[in-house]
Amino acid sequence: MGARSAPGRVTAQGTVKVRNISAIPDLLAEAGVDLAALLDEAGLERDLFSNPENLVSYRAAGRLIEKSILATGLEDFGLRVGMRQSAPILGLAGYVGVNAPTVSQALETMTSSLKLSDTGGSASLVVERGYAALRWIVVEPEVPAIDHIDDLAVAVMFNIVSGLCGKRWRAAEICLTRERPKNAALYVQFFNAPIRFETDVACVMFEEGWLDEPVSGRDSQLHDILSPILTQALEEKGANFKDRLCDILRTQVLGGALTPDRAAATLGISVRTLSRRLADENATFSELAQLIRFEVAQRMLRSGKSLSEIAATLGYSDPTAFIRAFKQFTGKTPARWRRGL
């Protein structure tokens, strides 16, 4: 976390398409909550849900979820939203994915195309020790109800993988960032798998062998028709190499040191090519690695993790080294930052 410039530092620009949270109106109606009044309270337009392509800022979506939790009294509100949604909320990327040849290709399509509908979060597929982990992290800073957004995302990912693999599939483990709810019955019933709460990253884990399985019920002709359209949409979106690398670093930061060699290997390119492509975008690997560590440090501080735990997770020799680096990056100690001073 260097003291000089922090190119690409996270700012409040993340948005999500309304279709990604489209189950909210029905849930509120079932709980007898007036949607229009709640939208007013959250500072949002009453016609927000009239078009699934409407965009809402991540912070505003978080506010709406936060107020929905209070209005309904449902401590598992985020989970309930995600339970009702699956691949179609990803739009074109979802339809290309569910018709891909294999589960691995489907998940790669969906995660790499997520920014077409969601620019405040990041999803990635990591394979380690015989297991695949479909991970999720909110990268937008200062988002309300972030643990419920994580619940929502994990439920959607669970539905997606289940749909791709078919009825025989079972998750090996579910990791959720939230505290264990007073009543976890719905979580246990829905996931039907071991669940860990208060984890550093949200994810759905399953046996690696499922990645090579053909997608259940795929339509190869539809895939061939839609794939070029998705490619064109991504080109028009203009996702750059730096953004792609940041997504990879977010998946790697909690599993070891962030190094150019490790990132280049994941991308299938040489370290020299990685450095050259970053230079073309006026960035360096060390700057981006610092940024990602800072993102994760912020999140862990907000969740109440101890300085010792954060330092160990992010690879610092001790809490003092982490405090020094954090202060160089933000101008504040972690304690002052956590108190908002």
C-alpha cells in the first residue's frame, strides 16, 4: 500500500441493473410492505423496477436492501432475493453461459462478462486441491447491507451451478461473510450443504470434476448464435486489461502472495507481456496489488476483524507492518479509518 498515487483507486461508481435485484418487489409485497413508500425512503425513483435494464448505484441498492430488511423484519432478506433468481438476471451472458459446452466454459463466460450488468461486484472461479470455488466480492466501497448482498450473490451462484450441472449436483461447502443468523433454517434448507459463516470471501464450493461435465439441457445452436453478440457487447463495453487483472488479483489475494508470475500464469501470458500491457494503460503491477490489498483491508476492517488477522491474511509480517502500510495509503491508521475519523 504505497504512499504515492493510487491509480484506479475504488470510487463510488459501481452500478447494477435492476434485473439483478428484481425479486425485491415481490418479496416486499408478500410481506405487506409498500414498495413505492420504501423507494421514496431510500431516495429512489418510484418507477425504478419498471424496466429491468434500469441502472441503480450499488450504494443505493444497498440502502434499499437495508430498508427492506427493517421493513420486513427478515434477517435473511438477501438470501430470499437471491433464491428467486438465476442465470437470466445476467442477461445475454447468462443465456450464452447456460448453453455453453461445459460447466467450466459456462462459468468462465458468466464471470468474465459480469460487468455488462454489475460493476460493483466481482465473481471468479478458482480451482484448488480438487475443488472449484465460485467466489464473490463487493468491490464498491461503503455499501450498506453488504453481507446481505453477499448472501444474494451466493444464492444466485448456487442456482446457476445447480442449473448447469443438473439434479445430481451438490455443493461441498457454502461460505458466507455474514454473522450466523439467529435462525439459519432457511440457509440450511436451501443450500443443503455445510455452511460456514463470517468468512473473508463469499463462495460456493463443489468438486472440481463437475467443471468438465456438459451443461445440462444446453442448446448448441443458440450458443453459436448468441456468442458473437456477447463478444461484440464486451468489446463495446471496453473492459480493459487492468480491470481484468484486478479481478484476478481479487481471487488470489486471500490465497497467497500477489506476484506478477502468479498473475501472468493465470492469464496464460509471460510476465514481460503482463508488464507491457499494464504500461500501455499507465499502470504497474505493484500499484494494482496495493489497491486490491487496500480493498480487502477495508472490507475486513468493516467486518470487525482484528489487525492481527488482517495482517496475516494479507501477507504482512505483523500488525505493525500492516498499520504502517495502511496509513501510507490512506493517511489514517486502521483504527481511525474504522471509526470514520
